[in-house]
Amino acid sequence: MSRVMLRGPSLMHRGAYGKNQLNLALQLAEAGHEVCQFAMGGLMWGKVEYPIWRCQNCRRFTHGSVAEPKSCPCGSPQWASHTVAIYPNDADDYGQLWLPRWRHFLHPDMTIWHYDAWVMGDSLKGLDGNLALYSPVDHSPLPPPLKDALEGQKKII
């Protein structure tokens, strides 16, 4: 089992990044990893213990409710729960200030950066090797700011 820190918009965020990270957090937790998240946006103060519930019959999941769901639309009353600790970002940035601090305090074995890598600029280059970039690439050719951010990175998903 390893400690994995996700970094991006909060799991509570209903946008694409939040949904992608929610699915990734659930898959990692079900594989036995300890998962936490540094929410670069969507949470400014205080750690949140965020629950995710998975139906043991149809594999559907729900999240955010502390109480176990009564039953699934498939009729099953059997749920498995996972909790992801979400840590805040109170700075007006994309995580440049707090990402190194949370990594220092929490000692994750791996940090998965799920957001546009170019927003971090040169600050990505100073981070150690247990950082994997999971950044959307939706242009061809690759834009120069994204190319610069990815250049020299050891792990790109």
C-alpha cells in the first residue's frame, strides 16, 4: 500500500477535474492505497474527511453523504465506504505555495497533478521525482507553455 496525494480542484467540485479525481481516488482506495487530496481550489480552510460509497452489487457510487445510503437503485443495501482527506489551499494561486508544504507534511509516496501543468510555470521544475503529471493535452501542436512545463518531468500520465 502506498500514500497517494491527488492535486487539483476539490473532489467536491462538480466539474470535469473534480469528477476525474473522484473516480481516480475511488479506484486507488479500492486498490488498497491511502488517498488524500490537496484541493488547489474549492476548499480554503480546514481539512475535510470526504466519504465515497460504492454499491457492492452494481458498483455504482455516490459521495458526500456521511450517512450510509439506505439502498442503491439496483435494490442492494450493501455499500463499501472510503474516506479521502482533502487539504485546503488558502492562497490565491494554483498551489504553488502550498503544494510543497503539504507534500512535506504528509509525505506521499506519489503526487498526481491533475490539472493544466502550464499554470505552475517554473515551480514544477523544483519538485522532486515522486510527482506525476496528469495534464490534459487538447491542442496539436503542443502549446509552448505546456511543452515548457512538461519538459524535464520524470513521470507524465
